[in-house]
Amino acid sequence: MAPAPENALTLETFIRQTHSKSAVELNKLDNTPGRKVWHNYWDTCITHETSYLARIHYVHMNPVKHGLVRNAEEYPFCSYKWFLEKAEDEFRKRVMNQPIDRIEIEDDFDG
């Protein structure tokens, strides 16, 4: 997650350029020109703190939801372990106590 720029219309351009440039560089490293690196992207304007906290919680639990690991700490491609170790106690509690059962985010792994 990242804060939106002052002019939200520039966010899509920024993300598109970031994806394009990073894909080219990763494909150079792997000697796989033209390979699709980024598979989906969407942005959401979050207007309530509880929505923000719920999405942080959701992102951390996503590997568990999809059966990749039993415990989110085991997933090596997520910030959850860092979050547990480094986030301030009060913030960590607020995030982890925020329900995520009402978040509806479609992804390529959903049924």
C-alpha cells in the first residue's frame, strides 16, 4: 500500500511505468524477454481508517486464505513477519483486530 499522489490521475501512469520498467529488468536478469511479470493491478480510494486497517490485515492473511501456508509468518513474499516484529504494539493490535470478512476483492485465485 502507498499513499496516493496529490493528483490521483497520475497514479495509473506511475504504476504502468513502474510495472513496465521492472518487468524489462527482471526479464533481462532471467533471460526471458517478453515474459509477463505483472498479472493484475487495481487501486482503491480508501476513505476510512477502518478500511485501511482491514486491508493491511487482509493482505497479511491472503497467503493463508489461498492455502499457500498455514501461518502467514511462513510466507516469504509478504511483510507480515516484519510487521509482527517491527510495528508498534498498538498499531499491530488495531490492524489484527480489524475484521476482514466483509472485504470483497476479486483475484485470479478465487474460485
